[in-house]
Amino acid sequence: MYRLEQPVYFYLFAILPIIWLGYFWVLWWKKRTQKKFAETELLKKLSPDKSVFKSLLKMIIWSLGFSFLIIGLVNPKMGTALKTVKRSGVDIVFALDVSKSMLAEDVAPSRLEKSKLIVSKIIDKLGSDRVGIIIYAGNAYPLLPITTDHAAAKMFLQNAHPNLVSSQGTAIGQAIKLAQTYYDNDEQTNRFLFIISDGEDHGEDAAIITKQAKEQAIKTYTIGLGTRKGGPIPINQNGNILYKKDKEGNMVITQLHDDILKEIAQVGNGQYIDGNKTKEAVKFVEDLIVNADKKEFETKEFSDYKDQFQWFIGLGLLFILIDVFLLEKKTKWIQKLNLFDEKE
């Protein structure tokens, strides 16, 4: 495991392309200027020891040295020990609807993107709580197992898309059933499941499975996205945005069906949340988690991070010394090697 102490120095890598562009521009300028002075064959006779490869090698050596120095400034740190630490928190699982109806833009920028924004903001508010993510449409799939790595959770969340599921629909029941396998701590007294959906095209077994989850001390909350008026479903075909149509050629309008979502929340000992109001939804969940009883649990993490900058600084200086002492000067053994095909 590693950490980067000063990642801002990575921006210095932007200098390298500028230097290389300058190098090639100088080569082009020299070549054009020399052609004005004499023909190519005559220039070769006048400068028989000229080597383009040597200047290119110098640029490569300097670029490598500069790159290693930048990495040294970033200072990568390596975790050398894996230790068990105790934390206190609750277990939270997000079941995110990624069916195509969630692409509707009746909620800006779209129902799906709004869902991701809400989940991301909730994760930002969490402390030592564990979080897991499930995606579902016609079937439910695990996107991220339950973990304390909130950065990983946000990264995986951004990848959620209808293309990740093989069939369409809104299998809320399957998502709830899969969520039950996420809670691996039998002593955890606070287990929260947040179902985020527009409630359209849902299965009829959702309420029954929610009762089973309730028996496992899982509190199920639902977050509804979309409007009653609804909107069309955009489909991207080779860069062109079209809209889904039915068999008769009429444009399909998808609407929010919050009745099933409210029923699931009621059966699951939770509450329905209006996801169209981002701030209110995030604040509600934040207060809910903060006021919940925290259960202590064990987790493993890397510790004793040690600086590794010295290795990269050393390599950077080594490449610079190679250029200064070997490529700039004519040493006897370098002359014998004749690296640059120089004539006697």
C-alpha cells in the first residue's frame, strides 16, 4: 500500500512536452538554416563527426532524470505493516437503480447522475462507517463489497451505468436479497439499506423480501428520483441522441412511481426520501447516521508509512551525472566504445 505526500508536483510533468517540442523545433530550425548555407552532402563532409543520436540520447537522459526528481518531490510512501485497528460505525449499503429509465433528464442532469451525486455527498459525510454498493436493473450485481475505503466507493460509484447490467427492468427485490449478504458483522445492530430508484417497472416481490431483511435488523430506506410528469429516455447511437419508442412508434415517457418505494420503506422500518432535493436528502441521511448507535468493529489497514523519495532523487541525480560526466566529456573508454559512430 502506498500514499503520495505531495501529488501536486505531478503538474511539473507538463514541462516535459514543452521541452521536447522546443528540442524538435530547434532541430528543424538548424536543418533549415544549414540548407541555406550548403547542400546536405557537403555539410556531412564538413561535419563528419556530427551525431543526431547523441543529442537525442542526452534529451532522453535528462527527461528521465527530471522525471525521477519530480517523483521524488511527490514523495511516495509505502506502508510496511498491516495492523488490525478498531473502529466504530454503522454498515450502509446503497442499491442503485441503473435501468435505462434512470437516464431520463426530467431531473437535471439526469436521474442516474443525480443519484450518484447524492450517494457521493452522503459518503463524504461518513466517518468510520462501512459502505457497500449494489447496482440493479433486470438483475442485481455487487459493485463494491462493504468496506471502510470511502475513496474506492466513490470511484466505483462513478462507473455505475446501464451498460453494466445484462437485462433491463427494476429488480428491487433482487437488490434487497443481495444486500442481505453484505452485512457480514453479526453483532452490528445498525444496518442501513438505501434503495435509490424511480420505482418504475418494479417486481412484485420487493415488499416480501423487505420483510425478510427487516428480520435481519436491516432498516430499508428508499430515495425516489424523477417527476410525476416524467420525461423521455435518451439513447446514444453512434453519437446521436435518440429517444426510446414503443412498438407503435410513440415516444416512451418514464415517470416516478413513488408508491412502491414508500411501501418498501414502510415495510422495512425506514422512510421514503425525496431525492429530487439533493441537500435535504443528504442532510436527512447524515442526521440519521450521526444519531445512530455506533458498533465497534475490527478492520485491517497499512501503517508505518516510510518515505521513498530518496530512491527517486538518487536515480534522478544519477541520470544527470551520466550526462555530465559521460556524454559531455571525451573519456578514453567512451572513445573506444564509439557509441555515436564517430569517425577517427
